[in-house]
Amino acid sequence: MFVFYVDHLLAQQYANITRSVLLLIITLAFLSGCNSSRSSRFLYPSEKELEVRYLCRLPYLDETAPHQPWAESTPVLLIVGQDKVIVYFSNYRSFALYKNTNVSLPPGKYRCTL
């Protein structure tokens, strides 16, 4: 009877150790999965990214433009000048518009990501 009791205690200890190790492994896996190399300020798009997206989508909103040759194409590149913005499309067409006061992007080239 005593031998059975000792074996039962050893089995309980091994079970506790196994549970502790499994809990440690799961906790470490969860914490490493939650930890991100990116900072929390990158969870939402920046103002610059939002302006680029807005300007890249703007040709689709202009219903007065003749024939809308970009309607079946995607914007690829955005070129911002001092007073003009040009959107280039994958079908080698372009759409030019004047830069309004709401846009604070500095002049330069930007990739369109919709």
C-alpha cells in the first residue's frame, strides 16, 4: 500500500511539472505572438498615407471628366507638385488636378496603395 501511495505522489508531481511546463510554453508563445516589432503608432495609417489614398481615389469621384479612361485601371503613382497633382494609372493614362489647400503633402512621388 505504501509503494502505491509513493508512486501516486510521484505521478502527481510529474503531472504538475508537465502542466507547469506546458503553461510556460503557451504563455511564452502567446506573449511572443502579441509582441510586435512595429510600434503601436503604426496601427493606424498616418495623415500622409491617408492623403495619398485620398488623392489616388480622387479621379474615380470626378464624374465630369470626359470618358473616364481610368475607370477600369488602378492608380500606380502619385506625383505631387507645388500646385498640381498627377495620378498615373496601370494602363499608362494619367489624371491631373490642381492641388487644393486641404492637401499638406510635400512635393514628390508616392506609390498609390488602395
